[in-house]
Amino acid sequence: MAFVECFRASGFAARLLRAPQLEDALAELVAAQEAATAAQLMAEMDGFVDARTAEYFMRESGCLPP
């Protein structure tokens, strides 16, 4: 839920929905996903995810030491 709410609030989803073609929206989404890191995702989701949950995901992704 936090992921969906965060990116709805960011305007990214709305930008994808305004794309002239479905293929354009999918290409933008793929590019964003390929460029993203776990650290960037958690930074974007600050305020949408509990700090302990974010820390858990960062540790599990290998961004933080165990």
C-alpha cells in the first residue's frame, strides 16, 4: 500500500497514464525500474514507510550490513 500511495502522490503514475501510447508508458516504467536502487526507493518512500520497515528492506536488499 505504501508503494502505491507514494508513487500516486509523486505524480509518476499520472504521468504514465498521460503517455500518448501504452508502449511509451511501459518504456518509461521499465527505464525507471532499471535505473532505481533500493536506497533511492527508500528515500522516495520516506514518510510512507515506517523507519523500521525501511531498515529491514534495506538490510535484506544488501544495502545495509546484517
